[in-house]
Amino acid sequence: MTVLDQIAAASSPFPLADLTTPRIPQDGKFIPTPRTCKKVFHEGKCAEFYRSVATSNGRRECPYGFSVWPYQFGETRIAVTGLIGSPRLNSGQERIRAKEYPRNHVAADAVEHWASTMAGVLSAGNLARDREFSRRLDALHEIRKFNSIVKTNMERICTRQSPSDPDEADPDMVRALRASSLISVQLDALDILANAGTSAAMSNPRKWVFYRTVDKIVRLYRVLADSRGVKLRLSGSSNATARVDERTIHIIPSCLVDNAIKYSPRDGIIDVSVTDETVDGRPVIVLRVRSEGPPATAEEEGVLFVARGRGQAARATAEGSGVGLAIAHMVASGHGATIDAKQRKVSSSLSEWVFRVVLPVG
């Protein structure tokens, strides 16, 4: 949820359930979540029901007799739940709950009015946010133009100093060129976000050795890693090819490595590897980015690849927009790849994270 969505949800007079990641509904300001909901949620029927209504509209009755209204709540699907609506649905379960929970009786019109009012408030707030975002994107496009000029001139200088191998030019010039190239890569990721993911799909696929892309990204990001006191290593090898769009495939390792650097403790180590493997009988290329960083709860793990889905510990550790992993997921999906993450708790404030991308060989 965005900040606006969170504020609206926190001010709800009724119990709310997040349909994106079903869990026990939160209490409303005036009407609490029924004890029955809290007691039976672990049995699984509630989560299954919420998933079934996630794409529907209109009032429904849950397996335990409570009325539920699904809505689009800003960027998230939510449901007003745990109520005895009027007019009644007149099921046997509803009659039982109506006697048990007299405080939860609410007119259906009151629920609809609240939802309509909040939708208007969120729409106005999101419109203002989108306008501000558009202005910032215009500024980023100007930065891209300027950076392109800087990068082109640095390339010329390095090539003039060392025609056979520009990387052997003056070290300061090489670092400046890599820093400029790094900015270009990060701006490419923002383009994906600006176009709502439409440019994440393959529009010009060709066979490509993915390892070369990862190797280039690691070399570029060593400039940033060194400045943060973090060691960035690349291991493994792969000569396998995949059908990818060269203009966007680099965004996947870029977002994952950038994320690892951002949250790694000083003197931390980030291990990046690319290997040829077999998954379910088919050849694949597997990218892994292993590092240490702030832990996440089970609920937070469920929304890692959702825009602005950063956990509380991550927000406290480093600044950021919370969209990097969502962008990586978009690009991976556009290439027919999968991406996942696993954590292993090292201490109360630190976890070992392994992000894995599985790309089909083609």
C-alpha cells in the first residue's frame, strides 16, 4: 500500500482484510474483527475465500456467515469484512453470527458510502502524486541527456589514452566512465517504471549470453560497492544463450545488485553467481545474488516484489523508493523468467538473503 492507502485503511470504521496477502483482518476504529474470524483463520477457509473474491465485486458471504465487500483500495485489493449487513442475506450461519455479534450490525448502504468516499479521497491524492511523479520523470530525462554527453566524452578520452583496452586508461577516468555508465543503467530501470511495465516485455529478442550482461553489471557496480565499503564478487560461468531483449535484460542483475549493496552492512560481502542448471528437465541459466541485510517478517516476504513493498527493517536501514525489486520482477516476467528470494536469519537484526533468477535457455 502507498502511504495514502495506509492512512485510509487505518481510519476505517470497519474490519479490513488485505486481499493481496490474506491474513487476519485488522480491527476497525468502531467495529472490531469478530473473535470467530481470529479463531478460525488458521484453518485456511478464510484465506481461500478471500483469494476467491479478490477479483470480484459486490457483497458476498464468507463461510462463517459474515458479509464481505471487496474493493479496489488505491493500489491494493481489500475487503470490508466481519459484518452483519442489512438487509440480511438470511443464511443459517448469518443468523447465528447476528446473535453473537450485535455490535457488528451495519447497513450495507453505510459500507458503500464509506468506500465511495474513501475512493474519491484516494483518487484525488493519487492524482496529485502522479503529477509530481511526472514532473520528476521530466527532470530525470534531462539528467539522462546530460549523462549521455558525459559518458560519450569519457569513452572518447579512455579510448584515446588506451586504444587497445580503454579499461587500462587513467584509473580516475575509468572510474568516472563506470560511474556514468552506472547512472545510465539505473535510469533504464526507471524507464520501465515510468511506462508501467509495458517496456519490460521482450520487443526485440535475440540470442544472448546472459553471463556477459551480469559480468558487465558487476564491474559497473564495484564503483558503488567500493564507496560503501562492500565487497562485490562474481563466480561461476555460463556460455549458454537465452532469448532476451538486450535493451532491458541488464535491469534484472542491476536491480538485484543495487539492492544488495544498499542494504549490506559495511565490510559485507555480496556473492553473485551465474550457472547452467536443469530445472524440471529443462536447461536454464540461474543467477543468484547472495548478501546479508535486514530481516523481513513472513508477511513482508510475501510482498517483496510489489512496488513499495519494503519491510519495516529495510526502511529503517536505507533510503529508497521501494520499487527496485518490483522492476526486476517485471523485466524477469517479460522474459519468461522467474525470480524468488529466500532468507536465513543470522541474528535478530540480520538475515542472509539469496535472490534467484531462473532464465530459460533458448
